[in-house]
Amino acid sequence: MKKKTFGNLISITVMFLLGIFFLIKFGGPPFLRLYLETGIGDCKTIPILCMAPGENLINLGTDKEFIGKLLPYDFPKLSIRIPRGFIVVQETIKKVYYKKKKRGQAGDVIYLLHEPPYFFTTIFPHLKNAGVTNDREFLYRTMHARLGEVKGLSDAFFVIMKSIFTPDLGDQNSVKMAYAVIADKSGFINYNLSPDTHYFDCNLIDKNGDFFKIYIKDKSAKLDLSKVFSIISTLSKR
């Protein structure tokens, strides 16, 4: 399958927005929500579209002994320490990363992504009209978007973004969304500690405005939140 950058991937929102403009002019919120459900799914097929962050994870602490056993990885834009046995994929995201039931990396895998400050607001400059002037606000609006609360164009846009941002998290009915602070980074962690596989989708912005996405599919179910915090504490921009 052809690889696509994150910027190319999120460009699919254009086709939705064209239809949304029409619905805003000639329809109303119920028709707008129906259009979104037809295009990306409803709360039964994608439960996270009706969820919002409900807990705070503030500097849970790190395990120095665990960190000491991690392997260092140095990439052009970032460095991080990762547990043994994980496949590490950096920078490029495939469609299979977001879609369940398609072939992707087998076994335990960690995907890493870094984008510079104002990456999202530069791609979508029209968001300034909705009061979104930085990536931190963009991330907040995306994670708090709910399908049932869509009333206009900006609401619909962020629901679409939420569906795109969300990777395979297993049974989404078991997913928890949390606001997180880890050292100089803050943002959101969506996680699912199912019995067979642990999933962690970490979307964080550092003090300089750099965006980091760390997606962990732990098929061995050996990582918990404390260990994930420890891994993220080793993340730094190069």
C-alpha cells in the first residue's frame, strides 16, 4: 500500500467539507450529523466520536529501572527510548495505521510522529475564524469533538479530525480518554487496557509548540500507563 504523509491523509476532509457547506445552507444540524454518520460512521461504529476526555493524568511519575532497560532510538527529528521487542516506525504513517482489519505491522509496534509548531493551523488557516490560533487549541477541539454536539461547520470539521486522529484502539467501548501532562509536554492520551492487547494513542505538544504523536500497539499487554509515561519522558526533539 502506498505510504502517505499525515498532511496528505487529513486532506480527505475536503470532500466532506464541500457537502457540509451545502447542508449548512439548505439543511440544519440533524442533516449535518446524518451526513457525517454516512461519511465517517456513527457512535455505534466509532464510539469515540461520542466520547470526551474524562480523567486527568498529571505527571504519574517514571520508573528509572524500567527506563534503564530501554533501547535508544535516534531519528532525524527526535530521539526516544523504546522497550525491546517493539517495531518502531517513525515519520511516515500508512492508511492501515488508522483502519482496523487491514494489514499492518505484526507484533508489538510503536509509531512516532513529529510536526513543528503551527503545523495544523498552517494547513487549515480558516480555523482562525473559529478562534483556533495554535495547535494546542486545535488538539483540544479535536479531542473534545462529539458527533451529537455538531451544529455547524467548525464542529463538523473537528469530528472529522477526531475520526482521522484515532488509530486502532481495539474495542472503542473500552477506551478511556484522558488529559495528560508529562514533563514539558501536555495533551491527550486515549488508551485501552484490554486483556489481550494494550493500546495507547498519545497526542502531545511541548512547551515550544512541537506536536508529537506516539501510538503504541502492545499485543503482549506488558505496558501500563506508568511505563508509557516513562517511555514518553525519554522523548526529545533533535
